[in-house]
Amino acid sequence: MLEEEVPSVSRINLGLYAKDLFFICSGIFCATIGLKGFLLPNGFLDGGVTGISLLVNKLTFISLPLLIFIINLPFIFIGARLVSKLFAIKTLLAIAALSIVLTFIDIPNITDDKVLIACFGGFFLGAGIGLNIRGGCVIDGTEVMAIFISRNSSMTVGDVIAAFNIIIFGVSAYLFDLETALYSMLTYLAASKTVDFLINGIEEYIGVTVISEKADEVEKAITVNLRRAVTIYKGEGGTGSHGTKNGDRKIIFSVVTRLEVQRLVIEIEKIDPDAFVVQHPIKDTKGGMIKKRPLH
């Protein structure tokens, strides 16, 4: 029995490594297109560590691949402590590979339109960052730095990233011109939205909690009509200024995609218009029935 399980586990691990390698290589390819096909020939910047590398490159003319590798090194060491050694090793190899590709691969300037440069340069660079995150590493150490600072201060990760980028774009506006800084902000927005899209996917998941007097009927509607799984919690209700208890009741929890929420709400309203329904976004899910398509 044990002899049969070992090859199966090995195949699973090999498949996971192959998938990570595919994401990382695809991400490096996309980032190279964004940098050499759009941003570099036109002097545009981005946010994060990549933005610092581009800014220093414009000021000193030091090789961009070398800057990307050197400036990211401190964040790789921080990542080894905050995340894992495997994460740090994969990040080091990915950034080294990006630097090598940027050095030896030539991509012609794709367009001179500033809006297209900002939007598609940001898109390809964001795709590169997002795909590498899907592969279990990063090619921009901004998030690692933000986590490190947030753990040692009262600032949140979002606050650190926002402050970091404000400084980059402020310096850009001061040293070069306001127009370049504004287009660089557009590049950053396009990149960040692309990263969010690739990490979270087109199907944003919504967790729905339902408290109803007709919980059994609601449960049946979700599992039978919508073909979705539910989890049932046991709870107590309380109302009034004196905290009057309303007795035991079922609390239904289910996860659906953003596109299915309205249908779920309609099914609940058909059964109990007075049901208490709470919705909240979920970044991702694993296992269960959420990945399966509902039957029609």
C-alpha cells in the first residue's frame, strides 16, 4: 500500500513544480515585453521596486537588469525570513532569469502612443508580476517590504505600498516632469489591476451567510436548485434592549461566484423575504464544490 502511494505523491509534486515553472517563465516573458517593448524606450516608470530600478536607470544609466537584481536582493533575504526559504530561492532564480532575459533579448518599441504605452506597458508588467506570484515567487519585492514594515509599525500593508509609490511618483515629477509622473501612475494602476485579476481570477468568490426561520427550505434550494454546497452552523438569536434570546436556529453558509450571487438571493427571497443575508468577498477557495459548474 505504501509503495503505491509514494509514486502518486511524487507525480503530484512534479506536476506542481511544472505548473510553477510554467507560471514563472510566462511571467518573465510578459514582464520583458512590458519593460522593453513599452516602458524603457519611452522613459515611463512604474511603482514598486521596478519603478525604483527604472528611476535610477534614468538618472545614472546603470544597466536596468543589474539594478532590478541588486535592488531586489534585500527583499529576497527578508522573504526568506517572513515567508520561506523555498520562496526566497524561487524569487532569486526568477529575478536572475528576468535580468538575463532583459540583457540578451531585444524587443522593438511597439508604440509611441503615450496612453497605449502606459496601459499596455502596465498590463504586461502586471501580468509578469501576477504570474510569478501564482508560481510562488515575486519579481518585485514591494509586497515583501510592505509586510516587513507593517509587522514593525502601525502601518498596514496597503499604507506602506501607497506611501512607497507616492514617493516614487513625487520624485519622478520633481526630477523630470509632471506628465511623465502622471503617465507612470496610469502604468502602475494598469499593472496593479492586472496583478489582482491574475491572482484572484475572473470569478470573484462571495461568502453568503443566511439566517432564516425557513432554514431547511433555504438549504434545500441552495443544494438542489443551485447545486452548491452549504455548511450549517448552530446558533442562537438575540433581540431587544434586554438581550432576549430567540432560541436555537440554523445558520447557513455557502460560497458562490460573483456571477451567481443574484440567483442565490432570488432563491432565498422566494422562500423567506425576511431572511437575514450577509455577503462578503473571499479571495480564493480550494476543494469542495465551488470549482464545479452548476448543472442547468
